[in-house]
Amino acid sequence: QVQLVESGGGLVQAGGSLRLSCAASGRTFNIVHMDWFRQAPGKERQFVARFNWDIRGTSHADSVKDRFTISGDNAKTAVYLQMNSLKPEDTAIYYCAASSLGNVYWGQGTQVTVSS
């Protein structure tokens, strides 16, 4: 089992920045990758970014490239999402997900609201 807790969300003006954190606990040793997803009201959950420990690589959705950056620690206990140049359309609940031994674990989410 892996437990995830997100933090760092809040209200920010367009053009501003936020840094989200996701803390992992439990059996973190087998985590392969951790992702950020987001879900806006009335919309499906969408992929935002991935940090992969096996290949030490990252990937970002086209909609956030050049504005958001995912990073992770060496111990597989945390990932971060640095969000710059925020836009109103970035408003959503942001969720952290961890993949481990064929299972996907989710956090409870953190709200990000960008005002115009």
C-alpha cells in the first residue's frame, strides 16, 4: 500500500506561480512512476506530468509544457509540480498518482484556482 498526500494548492492570479507537493508513504520502494493529473468541473481527469524513477525521466502534457515542471526526490517519497505562468484554464483539482507493482494509488487532491 502507498499513501499519497498533496499540498500547495490555493488561489493565485493569472501569471502567478504555485508549487504543488505530493508526499508518499508506505511501500514506496516499488514505485515506478508518480504522476500529476487534474480535473476541472464538468471535465474528465487529464494527465499533466510524470516523473519516472526507473528511467529518471519526465514527461509533460502539451498544454503545460514550458510552464510546469515535475521533479522528484531520490527516495521515491515525493514529487513536486512547479507551475508558472498560470492561466484561468489551469483551474482544477490536482491529483497525485503512484504506480507500484501493477497498482495505482491516488491522493485526495488539492484545489488550484487561477483568477483572471
